[in-house]
Amino acid sequence: MSKLLPTRTLPDFTVPLIDGGQFQLSQRLGDNFTLLLFYRGVHCPICKMQLRELQRKLGDFAERGITVVAISMDSQERAQKSVDEWGVDELLLGYGLGEDMARDLGLYISSGRPGSEEPAIFSEPGMLLVKPDQTLYFTSVQSMPFTRPPLDELLKGIDYALENDYPARGELAKAD
């Protein structure tokens, strides 16, 4: 797993979208930020709650010039099941993120538990906020499914950052 550093350029990647299109990071950067929300997949009830909340707040992000996409390593069939069962049809929902790219993006990777609905391999949750120049501004990557950053707090932080031209922090950390 690589360690992404704020102010460094994120690798470009493309994933298919459940609506039939595709999401390519370099082609979908928001005016102020792009929020990449990585979720575990349709098997995760916490992801269901998080994506439903994210859909309710899409207008709040759009008002701030932020493009939002939720992405998983799920297959198209499993991603479609998320849309159908969770009611998140307004979200840009990407699927089929490859394991290598998930690792390049600093996500933790887990293997499915025998007898569970988990796929053989999937990424754990992560949230990356990317600037329009494709550099990383903020990251929250988790090795477990619980205790995700509250979206209201993220929005408040974004407001502060935009109003005060607040720089990315943590850029001096040592990369792997």
C-alpha cells in the first residue's frame, strides 16, 4: 500500500459508472474539489447509510463547486444492486476499481470472510478530496468499516478552507 501525500498529484484512473458512462479523474475535476468516496461494496450496511447521506448532501457539495463520486471494487451487478436496494440513483457511482489502483490510491484491501456476502477481495473505506490540479488536499483512509468522517464536518472544513485559502496539511510526511 502506498502512502499518498497532500500536494502531490494523484494517479489518473478511470472506472465505469453504473449509468453507462465512465469516470476519469482528470476529466471530472470539480471547480474547487473532487470528493472521491471509496466504499466497501453492496455487502456493507455502513456504506449504505454513508452513501444515502452523501446523496442527500449532493446539493451542498455542488454549491461549493465539488464533484462527488462513490467508487467500489464491486462488479457491475453488485454496484447496480447498491443503486436499486439503497436508493442512491442520483450519485455518480463507479465500480470495478482494480486492486492495483486501489492500492495506488492508498486504500486498505481485505479478503472476504468465508460464508459472508463479501466478495473475494474489496477495498476498505476511504475519502480523498482532490484539488482541480489533481493534487491531493485531504485524505481519510480506514482499515475497518466503522467510524467514518461525518459529511457535515467535512463540509464545514471545506468552507473554512475555501474562505481562508487554507493549505493542504501533512505534505511533509514521509512517503513509503
